[in-house]
Amino acid sequence: MLELMRKHAKNWLMKFLLGMIIVVFIFYFGTRTGKEKSETVAIVDGKEIALAEVQKEYSNLAEFYRRQYGGSLTDEMLKGLELKQNALDSLIAQAIIMQKAGELNLTATDDEVRNFIMAYPAFQRDGTFNEKIYQQMLRLNRMTPEEFEASQQRMLSAAKLEQLIQEAVKVSDQEVFDFFSFQNEQIKISYLMFKPADFKGAISPSRKDLETYLKEHGNEFRVPEQMQIKALFFPGRDFAGKADIPESDIVDYYERHRSEFAQKGGKAPSLKEVKPRIINELAKISGMAAAAEQAKKAHDTIYQEENFDSYAAQNNLKTVTTDFFTLNNIPQPFSKVSDFSKIVADLKKDEISKVLSDEEGYFFIKVGSRKSSYIPELKDIEQEVAKRYTEMEARNRCRKAADAALGRLKKGESLVRIAQENKLAPAESGFFKPGAAIPGLDANQQLSMALYQLSESNPFPDQTLEINNGFAIIQFKERSKIDTTDYEAKKENLKQLLLMMKRNEYFMTWLENTKAAMIKEGRLKIRKDIKDL
């Protein structure tokens, strides 16, 4: 059993996590109403899954990940999650589960749904269901009671089916002990690191090599579109001195901000003491308001008469003209303006923007000249092209050498001999738990998964591993004895965890097998490829 767990470590860990995520998506993100009509993407036993449903499910998944990871989730990362495929899979899974639950008469009754909702803590006050709270929470989540109750019926029906399928799953004492051993064992490995830097000295690219590289990787060197803009500024300070502040406004401001003038724990100063500060602040406010008014007036006139430069000259306004810049390098003082890059990108030549603002005042801009994006000629960037070509070629040669070394290891040659021929120093780790940090090697998912699968009978990973900006080959060395002192204290919790994992994997396997069978029987038809959605 333990050897089997090591061999399938990736499946044990990843299927469990993936299964839990899918269950969450099916139960809590499945909000199909059956009312959306659009192009059919799939048909499950005669029931259509519309494109609009897939798009809605995709939006739910994307929002889920954005809430989980916040600003650290980039568009590229989101793309790598294959959410469109997950959305379609989730909807198909929902349809299969509901179809099977119906066949077995496991559909949740209205009373079961009602009792479940009324017992839900989030809808209660003082331990009793509260209709007002229930309605408010549904409105916040943009759901009608009918939609929510239908989703809960699907969830409860799916739970009944899942429970029925999982009832046959059992866990033996030996499996629990093997699981404990799997979690607590420590191993020792030997490894060789191949560094791309060691291969750079032997690389001397020809002119043809560089030309080919530039042709194939031209976008790496592309100079983005550049533009030049003119701006008319209306700083609030230019209008602040013209403000006539009424005494009543000064008194009113003092009364509303009295506590802010006081020192911490002290008494608020008198109006006389802070009057200059109040006048200054009110002048700034008044100045900003006047600046906004003048900017709006100038904008409307220039928009109608298309006289940007002449209006500025007639009204003694200074026109600021920027140097050429790219949208990823916005010049001051525009860099702090929200969505400025998008505003500029959307403007046509000689078109003026809406009135914009920053902390200093108001302004609007006009796009002047533009320089189209282009790929420079080789003669102008030859040094940079040569550098990148050398880095790429060194990396390719490094990987090839590491792959060859791993192949020789698998044929029975010694790590020491291979190290000597490649002028490398073999390294050895101390005992560590697979998945934990290894001295001298950066942890990553590829390495962790490879380590879980190593054993006496399987001492090498399937492939070389990308680690520490290079390539490593590793070899299983030794396994430590397992300390079983706390086994009995942890046994019951481990048993429940293992049971949950096995049941979840069993259910997911059933779901995949059912899906495959329905496709074979023609009961499940996919009408559109995911890349076309």
C-alpha cells in the first residue's frame, strides 16, 4: 500500500484537492436557472447547456479566484487556470449528477430544502430563521429566492447521490498506518546541478543565427507605440487667492472640524488660533472648485471650436507638451491619474480628453503625434539579440546535458562518474520530509511531486527538474526509520482524513467514468470546442 501511495502521490494529493474544488464549484457556483437561451455548447441526456450558462459559470469562477488571490492574480495566471474548461466541466458534472439522482429517486424534496435553509446559521437571528435577513442576503448576492432554492435542491440531491456512492468506501488499519508513514517518512537524496552559465563560453552565434532568432522572437524586441500629448492645466492654487471666504463659512468649518484641531488628549484651540489654517484650507477648496469650472468651460469651447492652441494663447494659458512616451512609461504629472493609459490609448489624433483631475487641480489633454510600434533592425540591437540568443542556446544545451546524464543514471552508471565527466560536484541532502525545503535547492511543485514518488525501487524521477535557474538530476539515497511514538494519538484523525480522501477520489472516478460512458452511448454530446468559446 505504501509503495502504491508513493507511486501515485500526485494523484492522491492533486485529485483530492481538485475534487474538493470541483465539489465547491458544483454546489455553490452552480446557479443555472434554465432561462438563458443562446447557442448550445453541450447536451446531457437531452438537456442543453447554453453558451450563456458557460459564460456565467466562467465569470463566477474568475470572481472566486480574484477574491482568493486579490491583486496577485494576473491575467496570465487566470488564463493558465483554464477556467473556461472548468466552467463547462462543472456544468456537465451538475447535469450528470442531477440526472443520476433523478434516476435513483434521490432528488431532495421541497420540505428538505426548506428545512435546510431555515437551519442555515447565516439566515438566523437568536437561533431562529429570519425571513428579512434571508431576503437581504439573497439581494446582496443578486439571486432570487427561486434561484437560490433551486441551487440548494441540486446541492442536497447531489449530496444524497454522493453519500450513496461513497458508502462502500472503507479504510483498513494498515492503510491508516501506511498513510501515517507516508506523511512522516524522511528521505535522503544525491543530486547534480547543471547551470546554463557553464555553457555560455562555448557559444559564438553567427550572423545568420542572430537573424533567425530575431525573426522568430521579434516581439521580444518590439518597441511599443509612442505618442506625444499636449495638456492644459488649471491648478487649484492659481484660483485660491481669488477666493473671498465669508466669515460664516470659517465659523461653520471650525465647528465641524473642532476635534481635528485638538492635540491628542488636549483641548481644542480657539477659532482665532486656527483661523489662518481654516482660511487657507477653504481657499484651496474654493480654488479647486473654480479651477474645475474654468477647465470645464475651456474644454467645452475647444471641443466645439477645435482651437486648442489659440484658446490657450488668448487666455494666457500655458500649453505643456510631453516628449514621446509609451503607455507603460507615463510621464509626470500624469502617472498618478487613474486609467490614464486607457484614456490616452482611446484618443484619436487631435482629439481632446474629458476633464481629468489630480490632487493639484484639473486638466485635459490632446494627442499630438504618434509613432507606430516596430521591431528594430538587427544592426541597431545586435548586442541584445546576441545576449538573448546565447542565453537561450546555453539553456537548451544545459537541459540536453542534464537529460543525457539522467538517461545514463537510469542505465546503471554512477552519479560520481557522470559528475566527473561533466566537471560537476555531486551534492547530498540530509534527511528531510518530501515537500519540505531541501538545503541547496529551491522548492517548487515539480520537485515536490517528484520526491513523493521516489523509492528504493524507483530511485530516479521521470525527467530532469528545473530548479535554481538550472536543471537538476536527483537520485534516491536512503529512507529513515519512522518514529511511531504519536501514531496512536493521531490514528483516528488520520483515519477520517484518509477516508474523506478515498471517498472523494472514488466519487470523482465515478463521475469521470459515467461521463465517458455517456459520451460513448451518445447521451453526452459536446457541440463546441472549448477554444471556440
